[in-house]
Amino acid sequence: MSSLQHLQVLLVDDNPHMREITASVLRSVGVSKIWEAADGTVAMDRMREYAIDLIFVDLEMAGLDGLQFTRMVRGDPTSANPYVPIIMMTGHTQASRVYEARDAGVTEFLAKPITARSIIDRLNAVIGNARAFIKADDYFGPDRRRARDGTYSGTRRRAGDPAGDKDSSAA
């Protein structure tokens, strides 16, 4: 994975040990440009200083937490890169928390305790299988749907969606 040496990664976590563990795994696969921030406010500054390609962010932090940070990255007009992949790390793996992170614009979700394999898997997922971004009235971020129906050709994802194409009445 020497092609990762130019990747610029931002680690956002208020726990310095989690940042160090994550950084060690990233360095082991060839990532050499790693920036750190202990909270979302400092992370926004780092994004303005460096051309960040990928972010790992903790859910719960004092001040600007991971959800607020993600919403700012995706929705703030001054955001340096609203399209940057964001991997959220947390021990809060209840479905409601996962959905909340997804709806904030998180690209991938990483459950703690983290492992080297889980970090590498998420890294590969955002690099090797980049998801399209969508913009709706109440959401901007990576497409939240993973499954695709290759047979549907309408203007909406599902034939039964409101304001879909002329075939939507058949669904």
C-alpha cells in the first residue's frame, strides 16, 4: 500500500491514546502525512491548513463533537472540503447512533474497540469503493444507500418514491 504515502489523514479524538493507536496502524500501511486534533474546532482549523484526504473522528468529544464536526464539514459554506471521506469511531454502536452518524454525513462507521484490521478495512472502503455524494433539501453527504437495483431506470431510486417517473404508479 505504498500508494498511501501521499494521503493526508486527519485524526480527531480527544483521547491521545486513540489517536496514537490509529496513527500507528495508518503508518504501518504507508500513510505518512497524519495530522491530529483533540476536538472538532481544532480539526476545522487543520482542514484549512492542510489538504486533508480522509478524516477519522470520534463521536463524543468535549466542545464540538464528531456529529457537529461532520455537519460543519458537509454543510458550512467555509468548509475546506465538504466531500472528504469521514470515518466515525465510537463505542456507541446502537442502531440509533449509527443512523444519526449516517444522517450527519459520515462515510463509514468504525466500532470501538478498534483493531488494525477494522481501520484498514474502512480505509480500503473509502478509497477503493468511494460512494457518490447526494444533495437533498435536508442532507448533503455520501449516498446512504449501499444496495443498488440495476434494473430500475427511473428518476428516483425506487419506483414508488413520490414524484418518481411515469412508471412509479406501477410499484
